[in-house]
Amino acid sequence: MPGPPRCTVTMTVNGRRVEGSVPPRKLLSDFLKEDVGLTGVRVACEHGVCGACTILVDGQTARACLILTVQADEADIRTVESLARDGVLHPVQQAFWDQHALQCGYCTPGMLMTACELLEQNPDPTEDEVRRAIAGNICRCTGYVHIVKAIRAAAAVLRGAAR
Amino acid sequence: MTVGATKYIGERIRRREDPRFLTGRTRYVDDIRLPGTVHAAFVRSPHAHAVITALHTERASAVPGVAGILTSPEAVSATRPIRCDSTFPEWKGTEFPVLAWPRVRFVGEAVAVVAAADRYEAEDAAELIEVEYAPLEAVIALERAAEPGGPLVHDAWGDNLFLDRRVSRGDVAGAFTRAEFVWERSYRTHRHTGFPLEGRACVADFNPATGMLTVYSATQIPHLLRTGLADSLGLAEHDVRVIAPDVGGGFGIKAHLFPEEVAVCLLSMRLGRPVKWIEDTCEHLAACIHAREHVHRVKLAMTRGGRILGLTADVIVDAGAYSVWPWTATMDAGMAANMIVGPYRVPAFEARVRAVATNKCPLGPYRGVGRPSAAFTIERALDDVARALGLDPVDIRLENYVPDDAYPYTAITGLIYDSASLVKSLERARDTAGYPQFRREQAAARAAGRYLGIGFGTYLEQTAHATNEFVKRGVPIVFGYDTVSVSMDPSGKVTVDSSLHSHGQGHETTFAQIVAERLGVPLGDVRVRFGDTQSAPYGMGTFASRSAVLGGGAAWKASDVVRRTLVKVAAHMMEAAVDDLELNDGVIQVKGSPQHRMTVRDVARLAHHRPERLPEGILPADFSSTQSYDAPPGYGTFTNSAHVAIVEVDVRTGFVTILRYIVVEDCGRMINPLVVDGQVHGGTAQGIGGALLEHLVYDDRGQLLSPTLMEYLLPSALDIPAIEVHHLETPSPFTLGGIKGMGEGGAIAPLPALANAVSDALAPLGVSFDALPLSPARVLEAIQARGAASR
């Protein structure tokens, strides 16, 4: 008996070309974890509410648990693993560390990706703008207080670097 | 010798564990990928109460990729059911089946499990398992379930009461005779849950060649889980190894032995290969652990001046279908009865306490355990009394608090409060909120048709309760101590092995702060490990705000033993007297004589590799110490806090906006104020979620109407304000270092603080709340009901 059909996909993950052969129903989140071997893609609610699995697809935040792998064929994927360069934390990561913006760490990768997208679009967000930007990322540990502070601190650092 | 000047306790040190979380280099259970793994999916009951009449697995077995199926009759014969009995004489016990058979007692209860090549195929196969049920009448409404005459959850009992106890202290009848005013009302808190972002997860890996079962589990209690699994599966504990790797939050929810984990282990033992189970959100919301469903009918005997003379309480807790291990079904009820007198001097107290079985998901500990419900009741009741008597809510609290200079204080419940700063904390909170100024703004807003309100929620929180308290509570396992090993290796570096798991609490930093300071070595020389029963000493785990006090205390004691060894050996090697040496920052020197020095590294190296240089009676093993700590007097150390919520209520929509949220908290001596702030924020946010949004709703036939995050609303960054935190530090006179627990506290007070604030805002409309959550629909309904009544 032939097995279920499989599809070949090719995509760029954190700058590296990746090929795979997957069942059509396989979620991108599962592909990135199981086939690509990333540990920075966290899956929690699996129905697009909590934002833990947020990654960048062609430069825009997306929920890896709501995308089929085949839909990401030829896409450029970025995950939290792409942020630190040569052992140096990205300013958003550094600010999260300095401000104690994480506890259990499960929401952190998705939160960081959302924060990075925000700061690319809006280098000087108000507190309210930060809160609106991360409203789709649930954190159960921190009450968001230090996360909001960290994102604004990172914005200041990035503005300084851009000058 | 002098304890050195190396100072880490009390410092705001950023967490040493963070880089792996920030870069995605973590290892949660889902990241464990073992060769040959199959993936499990459960078949769950769609009925709240029914008898299974037939179960067919043939179609599922025929699916390619299915490696094995376990049904309830097989699980029943191969495992000991989970049983957790209270030692109270009034207790009625029950087994929590690994897979239900033949009765199912709540929607979502597991009846079979399938393992297949991947989760997709396992779910396909699970859908092909056919189960036939004969439905029974479900026991759902709490107060009806508590009374005789209705349908029964457990037939043999004759009623639905896990527990029915009465306590009476002081002259209650006299108090009500003398009372100038009596207040009576029922206060309810609703079913909600901790929802750690990572749900339950486990990988069971049985190796038939060694007889070893290795279980990776997202648990808060690795050793207790090992005991529970070994008991259920009939294995010796040394044949079971539990590894809790990085764990994505717990909040009490993951401090249980779950039937599903026993089933997954059994399946691995049957198949001789690893079986992985990652729970989905529906499973978590329907069948993990629920919390907080209480009704408290209270009666307060008062003077007209607002002094409490006596209190009676009828505490009814919906414990769900089964008694959970290792807590029993009594934890919430007992805690609520203990803490319902709040932080107040109550001279006479009487309670009836019932833990009721219903056809709902079992109730278990969630951050605060009974205290949020107890605080909701007493704090709401005091505001109601204040309004009825024309008193100020701040004044009535100050009138009744245990004064700041009255500690240690033995409460009417028998609890010994070690120290607290209730008066100072509330005064600070009131002043920070600008209370008189707020009242003026509120009056002006009301005149303009806007509804602003202020609410206070205050509490004393029992934390780090140890042997004596848990003996009193009648639990079968007394969570009396915890254990930590501190070892110095030949390089002079220190390894701390802790029985307490850290899943957000920051132990890798805070325990290192204690050990580095007590040992006199740099913080960077200390590595903290936990979570693997093969390397950590046996202990209870992380819950009940106990890690800092009990684990920290054990680490403190073990460090002191190793320091004494170190200095004795150095004194021998340096031919100096122990009392003449000082140890700071990894260097031992003769006081006032810096040229006579040895590094800790040199001493450790020589001690391990040149044993001929050790003094008589000391061996290399003395560079390691394992200590347990049971903080005296065993009833816990008490943290206190005052929360203030300032809200605006939109009377057209019922929507509550939090304008300001202030916390003044006192958890004694802080190890790391940065971590304390984080814990306060997080607990408060969960309390706010519980007060305003989160609700597990059952219909009257026991169907869960909130099985996804589309219905079960978690607070986002738009729902939680910029919480302002202020600290007072009143050390415990009893614990090592004066440290108190504080992990749960934030979650306690938002329930009453917000309900008081919304009730204050709507006071002109005659609305006050005795139930939660304060969702827009419910707030609007209350406003409209009042409007209809007054028309």
C-alpha cells in the first residue's frame, strides 16, 4: 500500500537553504522543529491565539502553527536563532536580559520576533504602541511590565546605533 | 573565622539562565527526540457522566503507522490507580483511574491512548476508536451537589462529599449576641486555571534490556513524580528516572501525577520504545487541573465602629471528579478555611468546610491555592460592611489588622504569624494612590457621568509551610522539607544540586547568590542544577512559595558546612588558626596579612589530589554537603501585601479599564529584588486575568463551553497595566536569613481589589459584586438588573 503523498519544499531558514519532503498537512512549526532541528520555535496553543510560535516569513511576523509547510515553499524564514550574531545578543535580546523580561522563557522567542518587527517599523514606540504590538503574544509569567520596558529600552539603543 | 564581605543576597542581579532562553538554545520536553519514538494521542470522554458499554479498537489497529493502543480495561489490570487519601476521619476517598473504566466522570477524561509514527497519525487513529456510552445524570451545580438527595459521582459514598469538617474557636455565640451589626452574604469565585504556556508534556522511554524507565516530564515535582509513577506501575524507584528539563511555567498546575503520564509510561513499557505525548490546548483546558471554584457563605458579627467580633463561614469547594495526587481533594477547602479570617484579629471563628465531588475536571493547586478565594470573601465582605456602616474601607482594615508590633501572633485558626507590616503596607499603598485626592477626582467624575472606583485587597500569605502545617492538613505526603547538595570540585568551582525545579523562578541565579555569599566565592563560580532525579537529592519540588525559604535554607546550611571544611583545610595548609582566616571572593587569607593567602582553587585542588596534605579527620568527601531544611516552626512564614486598583467602568458596555494598579509587598529579606518584582508582576497579572477574563464554563450537562483560547481569555499586554511595585522588608524571625516566600502572593489580591474597585465605582447605582469574573457581560447584567429593580 503506498504511503500518503509527500511534497518537496525548499526554503531559506535563517539564511540557510533547506529542503524537505513532507506530508501536505504538516505544519510549518512541526517542520522547523522536527525536520530542520530548531529549538527556538515554540508551540503552545496550536490555534493561532498565543503567539508563542511567531516567526518572520518573508520579513513579516506569522504564526508557524497556522501555516502548512507547503505554503512556505520558497519563503525566507527567520526565527529567534537568527538574532544573535557571532555570540553577541541582538539589542532586543540584550534588553530582555537586562530588564528581566522573561521567566519560564516559553513565550520569549515569539515575543522577541514581534518586538523586532515593531522596532523596524517604529523606532520610537510609545508604551501604548508597544502594548498594542505585542497584544497577540501571551506571556503567562511576567505581567508584561518588564517586556514593555525592555522593548522601549531596546528601541533607544537601536536609535542610538542608527544615528 | 569571619563570614566574608562577599555580598550577593539582596542584589538586583540579572538572571544567569537567560541567554539560553533568549537565543532559543533551550530544551523543553518537546525538544527531546529519541530514536524510535512513537507519538501518543488520547481518546477522551465526550460525556460528563456515563458508563462505557463497549470499546472497539479494530479499525484503529489497522491503520498503518499505529504501534500500539492501550484501552482502559488493560490499564486497569496493569497499573495501580492513583489514590490520594486525606488522613482526616471525615474523608471519603476515591481512585483516579489511569484510563476510565467503566464509569467516566468528566468531559475529557481519558479512556484510551494510541501511539503512532507521528502525532497526526495518532490523532487519525484515535478518531477510529469507537466507544459506546450509556449516559448518566451529571452532578454539576455545586451547592446542589453538596446537599443530599441528588445523583452521586461516587455511588459508594452515599453523598458527594470528599470532606465535611467543622471547626470552632472562641465564643462564637457570644460574639453574635454582642454584635451591633451582622453582615451575611455568599461570595463566589469561579473556575479558572493557571494555563502555563507550555502544556503537559512527557516522553517515556523504557529500556527492556536494563529495566530502566526514563521519563522526561514538564513537571514541578520530579522526585514526587518518580514516587508516584513507581507506585502506579509497580516499579522500584531506582528503576525510574524522571528528568524535568526546561519547563514552560507551572503555577501549581504541573505539580501533579497525571493519569495520562502513567498511561504513556505503561505504553512505553509494553512497546519497549519511547512514547511521546504533548498535550494540546483543548486537552489542557478540559482535562488537566482546574482551580478556584468556591462558594463561601459568611456571617460577620461587628460593632458599629467596624470592629470584627466574630466570623462564621460555610466553605464549599467544587473539587471535581477525583482526588488529585499528591494533594488530595481537600487542599483548597482547608486553605480557604485557614485564611478566610484574613489578616485580621478575629476573636471567634466557626466554619463548616466541604469539598464536593462533581462531574467536572479535578480541582488542584493553582498559584494562591484557596487564598485568592478566601481573600475575595473577607476583603469584599469588609468593603460591604464599610459601605453599610458608612465607614471608610481603609479605616475598617486598619481597625482590625493585627498590629505591626504584635508578632509572633497566634491567630484564632491556630496559625502562628511570624512577622508582618500590614498597617505600614496599607498606609504606604493609600498614600501612593493619593487616596484623598482620588476621592475628590471620583466625585468630580461622577458629577460628569463617569464611574471611577478604588479598591483595596490585602492579605497575609502563608508561605513555605513545612512539616507541622502539612501534618495538620491531613495530606498523605508531608511536604516538610527540601534538600540541596553543595559540592566543590578540584577546580574550586561549586555545583549546587537542588531538589527544587525552576521553571521561571530564577533558581540558577538566586540559589547561586545564597551559596556564593555563604561560601565566599564569586557568583560565576557557582552552577545550579536541578530536574534530574539521577543527580538531584530527593525532595519535594517547587510549589507553595517554598523554594527560597526551604531550598534556600538547605543551600545556606550546606554552604556553611563546605565553608567550614574549606577554611579548616586552608588553616592546616597555611599553618594558621581557623579564627585568624577570612574568606572573601574566592581567596582565603590571614586577617590583616594579605601576603598569607591561598585561593579557594588551590585549596580544593590540593584537597582532592594531594590528600596527604589534608588535616587529620578531613576527607575529600567533606568538600560536599547535602542538607535538608524544614523552616521552623513548620507552619509557614507569612508575607503580606496591599494591592490598590483604580478603575473606570463604562456603564454602557460593562467594560472595566484599570487606570492604576499599585502593590506594596513585604516578603522579608529579598534575595534578588529584580526576581521579586517579576514574581509580583506575574502573579498580579494572573490575578487580574482571573478577576476580569478567565472562566472555565460548564453547561448544566457538564459540557465545557470554553475549551479553546477563543473562549478562555488570557490577559494580553492591553489588559494588564503598568503594575507599580513597592517593597517593605520585615524579615522573618524564624527562617535562615529572614527570608519569606512570595511566589504566589501577587495572584491573591487582584480578585478582591478589582471587585472592590468596580463595586466602589458603581456604588451610586447600588451595585456591588459577590461573584467573578467581572466580564463586560456580567458587569452590564448587574447594572441592568439593579436598574430594573429600582424602576
